[in-house]
Amino acid sequence: MDNVFILENLLGAIMKKLNHVVLYHQLRIKAGLLLTKLFFVEIIEMNLNIFLMSVQLKPKSDDPNEVNLTTISKNKINRSERVKDDLDQFFLEGNAQQKAVELGMPYINLYGYPIDTDILMKVSKEDVIRSKMGMFSRDGNVCMLTTPEPGHQYQDEVIQLIQKDGFKTKIYLCSSLSFDKLVKTYDYVFATETVDDTINLDLGEDKEALDLKTLNNYLIPLRPPKLLRRFYAQHFKTTLQIFTLNQKKPSII
């Protein structure tokens, strides 16, 4: 806490002398965020070291009354790593939000935000990665784009491509994590594309067989003669009669 007090007083003395009130508040916010992040990271790293030291490398016991300390320690490590990831995401989003305020741009956090996959596919994944810009939604004829790096090379090409189709554009600033989610959405769309399982019958070069009337005329010569059909019918009738006469009646008790 002494470091925070000294740093705030030092910033206050410098900024007040320069009469930069706005810059003073911005630096104070950044200093507070930096010190807070360092404080949390030190706590997490200390806990991780304690948990790693508590891991006991011994075989798992079959005794239900004996506590498996190895499993408990690993679970604690996993929880601590998740907490650290959440904190990293929190500070990255906070930095992106602060950057959006400084640049006068709207800010978007795509985690938990529904991405319109239809509008997403209007720009290829390769162009999104190359330009560091992609679309995530649409409001009427306004396409909403987002980027973690405004002014990146090739972004004008993406904007012109969209405006060429008669759409207007609105650009949001996002964090690198949100942009990674946008890029990964392409993989999800490609993985869940509907596969066309229609069976196409190839009737050969004679495409006229697709006409039912032509097909009927084509099959008539292949049918067996009328005499042969009658022979098969009579043979089947005789066989059926013999089978019926040979059936024994069930005995009644």
C-alpha cells in the first residue's frame, strides 16, 4: 500500500504542475490497474507454488477412508489456473475498453455475444486474419465490424468490399481474445455445414431416359413375353395349391 500511496502522490505532483487534469486521471487509472494486476498475479503464483509443493507422488490407495492428496492438489491447481485465466481476460477486456475510450470508438466484448454466422461469412477467414477485422452482426443495412488493431493494413479493402454491396459499416474495438473467438467461429461454421447427401443416379449418356414416357418405351422391349408371364403365374398358383393341401389340420384336445 505504501508503493501505491507514493506512486499516486508522485503522479499528482507532476500532473498538477503541468495542469493536465485529464491525463492525470488516465495515468492514475492505468497505475491502479497495473498495481492491482501485479497484486493478483503474485497471489496466484504464490498459491500455485504452494499447491505444487503439496503434491505427494505416491500410488493411489484403494482404501476409501484414505484421502488422496495428489488428486486434491491437482484440483486446486486447476481451479487456480482457471482463476488466473479469468483475471487475464478481465484485464485484457479492461485495457481494450480503456483504449476504445481513448480512441473514441465503441467497444464490444464478443464473449457471450451472439455472432451472426450469415453475415460473418461475407468476409473470408483468410481476409479476416490478414486485415485483423471481421463482421459479427448486422442492424438493417449497417454491418458491424470489430478489430483489436484499428488502422491495420488491408482493413480498407474489407470495408470497401462490404460497402460495395450497398451496406454501411460501424467499427467496434475489441480485445485480442474476442477477435480470436471471432476467428474460431469460422471453424465452427465449417464443421457444422450441412452435407448434401442427395443420391444422383447416372443413367449413362442417354439423358432422354429421364423422361418417363421415353423410359417406358425403353423398358417395354425388355419385358418377358406374355406367354412366359402366364407360365410363371400358373406355376406359382399350382405350387400354392400343393402347399395348402399338404398342411395338417391342428389336432383339437
